[in-house]
Amino acid sequence: MDLNGIFVPLVTPFDADGAVDRGALRALAEGVLAEGAAGLVALGTTGEPATLSAREKAIVVETAAATGAPLLVGVGGSSTAAGVEQVRALPPGTAALVLVPPYTRPGEAGVVAHFRAVAGAASGPVVVYHVPYRTGQPLSVDTLLELAAIPGVAGMKLSDGAITADTVALFAAAPEHFAILGGDDAVISPLLAIGASGGILASAHVATARYTALCDAWRSGDAATARALGPGLAELSAALFAEPNPAVVKAVLHHQGRIPTPAVRLPLLPATAAARDRALLHMAKAGHHNG
């Protein structure tokens, strides 16, 4: 699977009765692909997988897979055995976006053992999802490189916040085959500037073409275009994440008429009108409207 470009981690649209709206999800997926997204992510954090039933998860994956686009499917949880079961059940041709085991904090050696087991069971590529501010498990550069060397591990969604000397060291030492995808939307431009292959960006639901243009500009060496796009997109991302994800993204998509309701499931709460309006303002200021 080509892991270059912008992948959109799909929200899960709910209809007026609170059920997953398969038609809206398909239309949303096709819309971001038409705007230049390189692929999709199903059951990422943005898709609220913790609140979906097994049947609802299957609907989401089936609907995303039916587009024929490159697809990563979120695999999460603190149990290695459960992770193995999940990757074995994935549709052929999909990649597994596998979260570093959360909450248990198994230590760096435990994380490596987890990924060896999960990647060994997967029929497709595995992408490590490193997000220590959610999992509680920090990882050193040496451990990240050890993960990159595991057979079957094709890349990483890097969501560890601010760019530091360790970030630079990781990009300098990562093997050529290993795709690093930025996962913190507000800093995607500098991550692309230092060599990210692309990004997995919830913000790209509502400005897909602009995020794709940003990625293409950095990857082609057009720094002037990238620098012109980056600040406005960073402001938009900050506005879309001003309240717990994906509440503001869903509110904006509903305002645009692209999903039937802005509903999220508890324990998430719907976005406030003020947060929605701030995000819409940043979209209007930069002139990027999708759909």
C-alpha cells in the first residue's frame, strides 16, 4: 500500500435516530477522495469506535472498503491477543492502524513484543499509531526505530505533539521504506517539511484539497506554496480541535449539509455553537470550502 499523501480518518455519521448512516458515510468518503485524499481511515479515534457495536464497526469498514481506495482500519486495545484477532479479521487489501497499547503502560520492551505479535498475524501492512498523550506510554527514538524494523510494519502515525530534537532524530534515522504520517493536524506543515510521507488528519474532512496541496508542495520542494498554505491550515486545525474530537468536525460537516446530524455519542458532547462558528470563520478567512 502506498502510504504517501493525506489520509482522512472518517467520522461516523449518525442519523436522526442515532444509527450509523451508511449512505452519508459513503458520500463523505467519496467526497474527500474526489478532493484529493490519498486514502481513508476507518475506526480511527475520529470515528468514535469505542462507542460503536461490533455490527456498526463492520458497517463502517465495509462502507469505506467499498470505495476501493487505500484503507487503514483502526485496531486498538490493551490486549495483544485481541489485537491479533482484530488484524486477522480485516478485509483483504487493508492495512491495520494499530494503537500502542493504552493505559496498561507495558514498557517499551512490551510495546515491541506487542507489535511483533500483531504484525506477525496480519496479512496486510501494519502502521503503528504512536500517541503518548492518549496511551500514557512514551517511546524513545531507539524503540520507534526498533518498531520500524519489525517485518510487516510499514509505517507510523506520529502524534506525539510538538516537534523536538527526538522528532528530527527519528526522521534522520528511519529506514527508507518506513512511512511516517503526521497525526497532529496543527503541526503537519513542519512535519512534512522535515520528511513526513503525509498525514492522517481529521481536519482534512473540511479542507481536503488544501491539505493535499500542502502535502504536495512540501514533497515537491515548493516551499513558497507550502509556507503560504501552512499557517491558515494550522489555525483551522486548532479551531477544529478546540473541543474534544470529532465534535467540531461533525458540527462543521453538518453545517455544510454533508452529514445528517452533528451528533456524537456519550461520553462526548456535541460541539458548542461558538466552537463551530470559530471553525467556520477560519474556513471562510482562508477561503477553503469543500463540497
